[in-house]
Amino acid sequence: MAGRVIVITSGKGGVGKTTTSANIGTALAKAGYKVVLIDTDLGLRNLDLLLGLENRIVYTIVDVIEERCKLKQALVKDKKNPNLSLLAAAQTRDKSAVNADQLKEICETLKEENDFVLIDCPAGIEQGFQNAVAGASEAIVVTTPEMSAIRDADRIIGLLEAKEEIKSYKLLLNRVRPSLIKSNDMMSVDDVVEILSCPLIGIIPEDTGIITSTNKGEPIVNDENALAGKAYRNVAQRILGEEVPFLDLDEPKGIMAKIKNVFAKLKAKV
Amino acid sequence: MGLFSDIYNTVAKFFRPQEGQGDASKSVATNRLKLVLMQDRTNLTPKILEQMRGELIDLLSRYVELDKELLELNFEHEGDQVALMLSIPVIRAKDEEEIEAALRAEAEKIEAKLENKGNNSEEDAPEVTEEASEEVEEEHSTNEVADGGENSGMSTPEDMNTNKTQEEQEEVKEECQG
């Protein structure tokens, strides 16, 4: 079998690459697919924390490359889901410990025995990005509806376009706040898609549940009730080729919303 | 009316505490972003854009009377392609005589510049290359935009036109404000 290798990238830091990697990986594994997550953020590893695997890591990707262990030995199995495993980044080394060819080789090997190889890319457009992208044939560009994140995403899209190996790239819009969009204080999904002219694979609402799930080391896709969890499960389904409509993020109408509406109508009359 | 909206605003504050300086910050962001991305993607700096704008105004002014204030130069994207969109409010077309006069003035300016340059460089470069002459023209036109066309060789008709243009521009502005 030859699995798909997808890099999750963004340019800007802090927009949710690692959260996205952890959640999509977990969702695909839950759907019955064999998934390996690779953390390529050498020196700043975090994917292990989001998956709650930080205490189980013995070997890292650098140990594999420097042949201190076999690739299989370095793969850490998820606590709950045996379909999911993690190849952790080295925390004590920097980006120069790995090069693009080595990562490519690891991806080639891993995709033989897995349905999906998901690469969590470091922020930036330097060597770390080049390494992470090297073995991938698809990309998910994570951004938020903020100017700086969109600008960086645009740079990344430009760089991905120039790479022959990347056959397709899609946009994942993270931390969307419907109330701010409603009050015209945040760019809407349509605005961002139009500006970046990139096909969309997911819209993830801002959800405080992400913070608590990170605290627990438990991806939010495992929480059946969380809206962000549902949005990530939908992304996984879209990756699998299913057509899933985007979530309607309009907040449930409470009493306050109704009162606001009345005043908005009054204002319109004035 | 005024009283009512005062009351509305006071009450509304309780419901929307963060709303302050207008609710269109999104469109500000969108516009700023579009501009900066256009510059990122095309490597055009604001300085070059401004120069391009000035030269376009200059060129087109030979043939039509423009509303320089309202001229818009934008980039639009459709997929991979970038298009330069120029929106020019035309006040009126110039007649043939005016156009010829403008062209003649332009040609005279270039000649004068070339002569000057030839004298200054003590004939070590009698044949000025095309590139060089274009540079001269650019310099000159930038000055002209800044001076409001005072230096142009055909001061009489141009001045009259400028006066007219200003009046008409004011009218346009008033219309816009109204």
C-alpha cells in the first residue's frame, strides 16, 4: 500500500498547525485508517503534548536519522488508538540536524505501511519548512482570519505552488469567531478564501474546549459534543473524499441575541 | 430623532461593550491586506506604484482632462493572473489642437533637455541613448506633476484648462460628499 503524505503548514506560528495535525490524525485513525504523525519542529516539539504522549518518547526522528534506532522503534503508539503513532521531534537539537532528503526517505518508508503520513511543519519558511514539505505530495495550509496569518499563508501558498511534488494544497481556516464576523470586526470565510484564492478544506470555530483538551493531552475530536471537534472530524472526512457541508457557525440564539436583534431593527428605522 | 438615537446608543453599549470606533474594522483589514499582498506578490513597492501613477496621469493628460484626485490604480486577482485596473474619471476629451500642442510641448521639452545634457557633458556623448532620454522625460514629468504644470511650454491654454479643471473638480467632490 502507498499512503498519502500530507504536510500541515502555515508560515505564521501559533495559528494551530500542531492542534490541527493532532486532531486530523486522531480523526483519521478513529475512522479506521493507519496514521503516522511526524513532528518536524526540531527543538520546539509540542505534538507529543497535544496527544498526551510526552512521557512515552524514547527515540526521536534525529535518532532514526543518525541510526541510533530503527524507524519502527521510534514510533510511539497512541494511548487509545493503535492505528495512530507519533514520530517525535528531537527537543535538544535544531533544524540543521535533519535535511530534506532524509525526511523524504522517512516518508517514503512510512507510507508503505500506513494510509496517512501527516507532517507537522514548523513555523517559518526556512530550512524547517523545506524539510517538512520535501516528502509530502499534499498540503494543508492553516490560517486564521487575521491579516498577519493570511499574509504568511499567501507566502506559503506561493512557495507550495512552486514545488512540483505538491500536487494539491487546501486551506484550513482556524479560530473563526462568528460573533466578530457578524459585527464586521473579523474577515469572513468568504473574504479569506477570495483573498487567498485557495480551495477550503475546513472551518474551525474558536473553541475554549481546545485549551482544556490541550491541558489534558486529549485531542478535541474525541469530544463528541465540541463544535471544534466536529469541525475537525469533518475535515478528516473531506480528506477521505467525502462531501461534507461546512458547519453553520451562527451561534444559538439566546435571549440576549434576541434583545440585540430588536435594537438592531429599531436602529434601522431611525 | 437625535434623542432617540442617543438613547439607543446608550442602551446598545450595555449589549455591545467592545464596539467602539465603528464596526467596519473588517473592511479596513481586507483593504490593507489586499494592498500588501499585491505588493508582496508583484514586488511593486508603494514608491514605484506612485511613480507609475504619476506617469500614467501625465501621459493620459495629453489627450484627456482627468480628475487626478479620483484616479484609482488597483490590482485585481483572478486565479493566478494579476490585472492592473486603472479607473480614470474623465472630465472632458481634449480637441485636436490641444492634443497637438501638448505633444509639441512634450517634444520641445525633451529636445531642450537633450540639448542641455549635450552641452553639460561637453560632447563626450553626442548621441544620447533612448534609455537616457526616457529617464530625462521621467524626471521632467514628475516635476511637472509636482509644480502643477507651471513649467510647460504652452502656459496660456494649459493654465486656462487648469482653472477650469479645478472648478470642475470641486463640483465633483461636492457631488461625492452629497
